[in-house]
Amino acid sequence: MRPTDLARLNEPSAEDPDHPDIAGGLHGGATSVAANMTECALHWLEFLDASERDSDRFVDAVKMENGRPTIDAPRVRSSFEQLSPDFIRIH
């Protein structure tokens, strides 16, 4: 937890000024973790989608000619495909 969150845990609760509001802080922390896990799952799905798209695009890029492998990268069809390596890297 951040220092500001820890300091807030020691503040008295509105219902009972003699006791700190620990439950509110724990609820806020749990809510934050749940939101972060959801965002993490979304990033993972975006990464898998981008990886599959690139895999489909490059599936025929390597060919055997005269017994030697040659690479013939496909042309970029859209600006999204041009940014694809960066998109995968940021995830």
C-alpha cells in the first residue's frame, strides 16, 4: 500500500472516532486489486489477439526454395499491421 493509504487507515472512522477505519481501507485495497486483475486479464487477451493476428499473417513467410529456406515477409496491408510489433511489445 502507498504511504497515503496507510496514513488513511489510522484516521478515525466516522462511526467510532476512537478506532481507526481499517475496514474501509481493506475494502478499498481489495477493490483496487480486483480492478487491476481485470485490467491485467484484458491486456493478456489483447496480447493473445495481436499474437494470433501476426501468426496468421506470417504463416507463409518462410518457404523452401531449392532446398534452402527463404523469407518473404508479407506486405503491410494497414497501419494497424505496421504497428503490430509495437502493440505486442507494450503488452
